[in-house]
Amino acid sequence: MMKRILAILLPLILVSACNRGNKFTIRGVINTGPKEYVYLNRVNVNTLVLIDSSKVKKDGRFSFRVDAKEPEFYQLGYSESDFITLLGTPGEKIQLEFNGKALYNNYNVKGSEGSEDVRMLDLRLAGTKRKLDSLKTVFETASREPDFDQKGPAIETEFRNTLKDIRKKNIEFIITHTKSMASLKALYQRIDENTYVLYEPRDLQYLKIISDSLGRYYPKSKQVQALAEDLKKEMNQFFSKRIEDMANSLPQTKLDPDLVDITGKRIALSSLKGKVVLLTFWSVQSQDCIAENLLFKNIYQTYNRKGFEIYQVNLDENEAAWRNEVKFDELPWISTREDDPKDPVNARLFNVRTLPANFLFGRDGSVIGTNLHGRALDIKLSQLFD
């Protein structure tokens, strides 16, 4: 009979223990004239979801019992401006005591390591903000005094050191609490609307550390998933900024050939702005190029007086062969060659892979066509001029 009773009770005990593991409780007391109700909201990434309300008894006591499957952030308070943040974890019995007129000014929390960490982080941030505000006031006052040149830099240094100090402390917290959801609080704290405590670009590494760690322990958490998305976005912006900075640090590259023509005069393609210009790349060694040059002569004769010009770049290493071909075929347009045919910079910048190759520039200097040959080029020019 005893074995039968145990067999019946054992599942009940297991069910009871399981239920306790999916809940946590909050019990608190307000020692400074309580209001009628306190409210508990779950922080759902960027929104609040009302979970429950509790009537505050005459002795200031209140309580909540919350269903929870994993650690989550909650706001407990009178309103959106008077609240504290808790990190509730299944199985915890959280005890709160409030001793200030505003709930967040003076309170104690026990029974929840995560909530204690959050309280510490919030208090430290509040203290930093007060110090920075004080330094701003001192700076403004000093700016009106005759010895500001001496005082000003010292105040600015103290301001920077204050920012560095809280950043250092938050980093220390993060790397020692990689398994705690409280590290999210340390990651996202702000000095003001535009300034995070972790303000250095290299601080992205701490987002990655926590994202990887919490992603293993709480993969279904909306907070952790949001962190992963933030990390992805921030990394994309970071790498885009790095590429932009690298590009800005390089010498400016212009798609503007500036070469010596057959008469010895240096001519830049950009000097022809206001005309329709066909930039062509060619070689004496290519029969296709030579044949196309002969076709160009008819096109040039038709449209040159209307504002059409050809700027031709030769890629042959043999300068004499180039000169002879230009004179023999009596090419009337601007004939140039690469300054160093062994290193054809302009052909490389325009990504010339085969010859002949050409690029048609409009009157404003922008490319309006590429590799237009024969009938296609004639039609395009006819549309532009006729």
C-alpha cells in the first residue's frame, strides 16, 4: 500500500517542482506613502507588455506571481516615469523594499542576482550622469571667468575621464557576466539619447561576445535575438565605414584620361565637357580597330561640327607604329597613347578587356553608352544630334 501511495505522490511532486521552476515571485514593501496600485510590465525588446497589477496594502506590501520560462527584463512601478527594472528568473523569490518618494531613488532588492546587478548598473549610471551634469555647469560658469584658458581644459579632461571610467567598468562587468542577461543592460546603457556608455567602435566586440554566449543559453529569447540583429546591423555599418574611410584615404581616382596627343600636347578628357565625346581604346595590332577607325572617319565628318569629338587612346608599346598608323589613315580626332603602355592605367580604370572598346560621354561629362560599334553608334549619335 505504501508503495502505491508513493507511486501516486511522486508524479504530483514532480509536477509541483516543474511548476515552481516556471514561475518566480515578487514581494515588496513601500515605506513612503504607497499609491493604490503598482504595475508589472515585461520589457518586450522596445515595447512594454502589461503582465499584472497588485493592490498595495495599508502596510505598503504588494506581491506578484509571474509565469516565466527564462530570464527576462521587467519594469515594476507606478508609471512609465517612476519604475525600477528587474531581471526575473524562473524559481526566484524576489524581495523589494522602497524607501524613497520615487521608487527608483532608494530601493533594495534580494533573492535575484540578475536584479541586483541591474540595480547596481542603474545606480552607477545615474551617478555618472549627475557628475557629468555637474561638470557641464562648472564648465559653463568657468567659461565666463578670466582664467578659463587654464580651467577649461582641466574640466574637459575630467569629463572625458568620467566617460572612460564608466565604460571601463561596464566592460569589466560584461566580460565577467557573459552568461547573464544582465550583460545586455551593460551593453545598451546610454549617457544621453545619442551617446552609449560603450561608445568606441571597437566595443562591437563585446556585443559579439554576449550575442554568441547568450545565443547558446537563451536562443529563443527575443532580447537575445534582437541583440543578434543589432550586431549584424552594426557590423555592416562598421565595415561600410571602414571601406569608406579606406577609400577616402586613397589618392582620388578620376576616370579622366589626361594624355599627350600626337602633336605633343597634353589633353584631358574633362576639357571636352560640353561636347559629346567618344573615348576609344585601340591597338595597331588589331585589324578590327583599324577597320573601325575608318568607319569613325565618316561618323566624325558628319557630327564633329555639331559638337561631337573622339578622344582615342592607343595601347601599343611601339610608339612609331602608332604614329605611322595615325598619319597613314589621316585620323582627324584627338589621338593619344598611354604614358606607360606597359602599365595602361586608363585602360585598367575603365576595365578594358577587349579591343576595340569605347565609352560615349554626354555633354555633362557622364557616360551614356559603352561599346557602341557600327550601326549602334550611328543610331545613338543620330538620336543625340538629329
